[in-house]
Amino acid sequence: MNLRVFKMLPMGQQADCLACHGDFLAERAEDSFQLQLYAWGDFYAEVWRVQDEDPILFIHLFQQPAGLTAYLEKIRLPEVF
């Protein structure tokens, strides 16, 4: 899926799509928030939640590699055999 199409989905459907089809890359905390990073198609998605709470506050979408800076030490790429 590409970013343009993904943006047209309601946030609940975006979250479901990421959980089923996105590649989970990393997780981090920022202040009182828990962030999860996913890659899918031609974009990245950062899912924001309040720590220890389930509801998603928002999903930040981006394509530029600069958005990955805060995650670089935490990203674990799959091993290729």
C-alpha cells in the first residue's frame, strides 16, 4: 500500500492494517508516550499511545529517513540467510 491510499483510511483501519501487514521495526518512549514504528510500502508509521494505555492517540506518517533518527539504535532488521 502506498502513503496516499493509507492516508485516506480512518485511523482505526490504519491501525488494523499496520498490525496485520506492517513490519514492526522498533518501540520507544518519549515523555509519557509509547511509540511504535512500522514500515509498510513506501512509508513509515509511528503509532502514539499514552504509556500503559491501549487507545491510539494518533498515527504519524512519514517517508523521509530523517524521521527514523530517534529509532536508529533500536531498529532490528531481519536476518537474511
